[in-house]
Amino acid sequence: MKWDEFFVTGEPMIYASMVAIAVVSLAIPIGLTYFKKWGYLWNEWLTTVDHKRIGVMYILSALLMLFRGGVDALLMRAQTARPENGLLDAQHYNEIFTTHGVVMILFMAMPFVIGLMNVVIPLQIGARDVAFPRLNAISFWLFFAGAMLFNISFVIGGSPDAGWTAYFPLASPEFSPTVGNNYYSLALQISGIGTLMTGINFIVTILKMRAPGMKLMKMPMFTWSVLITNVIIVFAFPVLTVALALMMFDRQFGTQFFAMQNGGMDMLWANLFWIWGHPEVYIVILPAFGIYSEIISTFARKNLYGYKSMVISMVAISMLSFVVWAHHFYTMGHGVMVNSVFSITTMAIAVPTGVKIFNWLLTLRKGKIEFTTPMLYSLAFIPIFTIGGVTGVMLAMASADYQYHNTMFLVAHFHYVLIPGTVFAVIAGFYYWFPKVFGFRLNERLGKLSFWVIVVSFNVTFFPLFILGLNGMTRRMYTYSASTGFGPLNLISAIGAVGLAIGFIILVYNIYWSVRYSPRDTTGDPWNARTLEWSTHSPVPVYNFAKVPTVDSLDAFWFSKKNKTPLAEGAYEPIHMPSNSGMPFIMGIAFFFAGFFLVFSWWLPAIIAGLVILGTMAFRTFERDHGYHISVEEIERTEEALRGERK
Amino acid sequence: MKQLFPLPHVMGFVFSLILSLVALAVVYFDLSYTAGMTILLITAIVQASLQLLLFMHIGENSDRSTLYTNIAYALFVGVVTILGTLFTMVWGYN
Ligand SMILES: [Cu+2]
């Protein structure tokens, strides 16, 4: 490693972002000192173990990453907007489509989903926190350390450039000699460990901490979807962990697992990557299905149609998601037998998914539908996602896939699945649960405006890509000649991308506007909803529920409102809560530096950072912390203040 | 102090290190293919059961159905991953 390779040089855009990073990293401490907010930041956020705050931090980071990945997308669309464009060179384009993919899947979709899980799940099952609050904080800080490590790659050392799938041999040190793919293996590894711990945490929370009377088959659909998602996380992520470790050994310690000689096998990487990669798709899609189920049944004012079949189809999807991975590389040398088997399993997934689509449609049937912003996203999801699903079945046919493979048709397909499937869902969930966390709704007029801009622009951006793909435009081409005729459709797509950017800017403006002017909600139940999280105050007090609710049916809160029976009885009791800790944050920093030093193969500093990590664990082993109790008087005081009886 | 010391866990840790070293020895000593594979298989099985019994507290659970569901799911994913990889990468590869 030569020092002149340490900083990325030679691009005006990179210099501009370096200046921007320097300005921001100076502005934050100066601002914190000026407004005397250091204590607030440390006590209320950095050391918190409260699931609601951790959820908010996840969602904030996800929004940040949405804009980072969005800028990547805009640059790509700008580069391909006209033939022979010179905005980006090939290397820069490679880095941008790689980081766009990784950031959007692992540092935007995943944390957004996990953030919503954090905020909602304990409330929805009537619990006071997750099962392991401290572990939850560690999960967040590991994710954050991984995300930051990945993001600095574009100014220090250079970004990964072998695609988000980092296929070998392209990602081997021979063909990718920069540190870019070291960032890939280490940043994903660190945040992946955090995700794995989230998986265990939420399985235990849902299995062990439900309110009395809430049998498994009386859980809200979002809780069910999150339970199944976390089971998939626990079984799929270890494969990624192993694959990334082997990648690190290959790149930095000279092993030959994915090499083409000495007994290595380059295709094994693709194989392991997709054994994790396909379940990963369902890790971000299933919670989205849960979110839509909640929203559709709330705003259709009906209970969810076919509850049992919904649960069964999700379990079926979770099993099937593990037996389809080879459909990502039909064209890479398998025999007919392998391709046929994976074609059939892949098409089988359309069955449970179809069951869910019909369940939502039948829930809507004869409902008194209320067209709120979250409901609009849910309604737009059904037809758009169906286009994504149907093109998926087209791609699932191995022989036809020889035509579609690696073309823009595939790119259009997975954007048609992931954007209505996951992005619309997390935005809908964001609008839906926002009042629960902050105590006021986002503005509906601005919300609907941004909805229409986003939905229309989405189709303008991605529909032309189907046609481009069928016309033979391959993905990851940084430029093309005018004679190909790809120009006009790419230009339309670029215009759509600008529209999407405008839509998201309106969304952010809506947050700003609503913080300032939106009327405060005092009921705790602004949508007239059905599940337990709406039975407590908004914003939610630190202990969630003053008295633990008792549940005897699905949608218990809805029936308690209808029959005017209280969900909880008896007197207040002191509440046992976990205490805050700075340890997870310090651990995150140590992991960040350990990862950073490992990227550059600076062994001694990496070992020191590793020892700090071990030190935090040893500290935890010998720490005695039994949490604290909130007294009955304090609960009474808080409750009165939240009901507006005392100022 | 004696009751507080996690003896089984420390023993388990030491054993897993020893088992890893034995497995590593296969590379360093010139063994025949069958001998090497036998050693690797035996150490792998002992290692896995050690982890399951000592560190993952299998058998300490009173809730049998959860335990069996868990094992069934893990077996499903494990078998699919290993046999599936052999199927796609070796047996069915052109
Ligand atoms: Cu797939």
C-alpha cells in the first residue's frame, strides 16, 4: 500500500465529496458543542437500549443510505442517458453500480425493515422491550460501523468494483487489486454479525414475551412475518458469514478457495453467495408483506382475509426460499437436470405469493376503504408487484433465461419486485407508525403528492428497461453507441429517475413541514387501528404499557374499542427496565477501526482494535447490572401527563 | 468461587481448540486420503456435538416441540445447502 493510493484522486466529484465529508464532520461536533447537546446525544441516543430509539436510529441511517444509494442511481442514469456519454469512466461506473446495489440492499432495505421491527414488534405483542435490549444496541452499532466502513471506501482506498455479487474470479486480488473488495468483505461481515444477533433477539422476543393470552395464531400478521423473517435470517446469514470469511482469506491471506487453480473453485462463491442471497430477498420482502397486511386491514376496516393461509404461505415461502438459489446462474455451466429442478422450485414460489395477493384483494372486497397515504402505497403495490412477479416467472424458465440473463430485463424485474415490495412498504410503514413514535401524523396532502410523483416516476424509470433488455442491452454497460438505438429509452428512464428524486425530496420536506406544523395527536390511535401498539400513548412512554394488556383474540384492541372493554385491569406495579450502556457504542467504534485496519492489512493496529473488542466483552462478563425500577408514583405521573391531565 | 467457575465451558473451549488442531494436523502430516478424511469427519462430528451440547444448551430445554422444530429446520437447511451445493457444483455440472 503506497500512501498516494490512500486517498482516491483525480475526480472533481470525489474532491467535492471529500470537502463535503470534511465540512460535515467538522460541523457536527461544533454544532453539538455550540448547542450544548453532547450530554443529550450520549444519554438519550448513543447509550440507549430502548427498542423505540434504536428503531429510530436504524430508520434515520436507512434514510441517509437511501440518499447515498439514490445519488449513485442518478449518476448511473445520467451516464447512460445518451450514447457515448463521458460523465463517468468505466472504472467509476463499475464502482457506482457496485455500491448502489450493496448500499440499497444491505444498508437501506435491511436496516429500514429492522428499524420498523424494532419500533413496532415489542409494542405489537404487548412487551416492554425486546428480549435482549443490550444485544439489540450492539446489533445496531455493528450495522452502523459496517455501513460507515463501506461508505468511506469511495474517498479512502477506492470502492469495490466487482458488482454487488462480487463474483470470483473478478473479485480476486488478481483482477481486483485495489482494497475495494476488502471493504466489501469486512463491512458486510461486521454488519452481518449485527443482523444475525437481531435475528436471534427477535425470535426469542416473539416466542417468549407476548402478552398473556396472545397465542401464536392470535399474533398480528406483521409479527408473524417478522418471526418468519428472523428464522430465515438465522439460517441464511451464517452462509454469508462463511463465504465472506473465505473471501477475506483468499484476498488477504493467500488461500485459494475461489481460485481457478490449486483445487479452488470460482463458481463456489456464486453458489454460496446465492444460498444466502435468495433467502435475503425474502428477508426484505416478508416483513413488507406483514406491513401491507396491517395497513390494508386497518384502512379497509375489516379483519385480514384468510389469516391461516397467510401464515401457511409465509412458512412455505421461507422453506422454498432455501431451495431456489441456482436460478441466479442458470447460464453458468449446469446441466439440464440442475436447471430443471431449480426452474420448478422457483416457479413453485409463485403459488404461496399468489395466495397472499388474493388474500389482500379479498380483504379489500366490500371494505370501507379509506385512501390514506400508507393505504395508497399498499394499493399501488399489488399491481406493480404483480408485474415484477410475472416477469420473475418468465426469468425462472431456465431455457428462456438464456435470453434474459444479465440484460436490463433482469434489472427491470428486480426493481419491479424490490421497489413496490420493500421500498413502498417501508415508506408506507413509516407513514403509518410515524405518529406512534413522534405523536403527530405526517401531512397527508404532501404525502399523497410525493406518492403520486414516486409511483409515476418509478414506472417511467423502470418500464423502459424491460424493453431495453429485450432489445439486447446488457446490464452494467457504462456506455453504448448511438447505432444500438438504446438512446431514447435510456433518456426516458433518466427523466424518471429525476422524478423519483423529486418524490423523495418531497417526502423529506414533508417530515420537516410536519415536525413544525402538524397538529399533535392526543388519542394514541390516529388511524382507528386494530393492534396493540395503538392502545398505548403516542409518543410511547419508555415502559411502553403502564399495565400489561391481556389478549383473547386477534385484533384485540379493535374489539376492546368496539365492546368498550379495557385491555388491562388491576393497579399499577413497579416496572423493571434495563439500564443504558455505552458499551455497545464503544464496541461499534472498535469494530469500525478493526475493519478499517484489516482492509489495508495493517495487522498491528487491527490486533489492538480486536483486543478492545475482546475487552468490551470481558467488561460485560464481569459487569453487574440488574437494571432499574420505575416506581408506581412515577408511572402515575407519566400517565397523567400523557393523558394531558397534568402539565 | 468454585460454583461460579464455568468449568464445562472452559473445558469445552479447550476441547474445541484441541479438535481444531487435530483437524489442522491433517494438512501438515502426509496422510493418505482415506486417513485424512476419516480424521476430518470424526473431529467434525465431535466438534459439532460439543458445540450443540455445551454452548448451545441443547437438552436443557423443557419445551420439546420448539427443540424438535428447531432441529428439523436446521437439518433441512444444512442438508439442502450441502447436498444442493454438490448437486449444482459437482454432480450436475457440465
Ligand atoms: Cu433468487
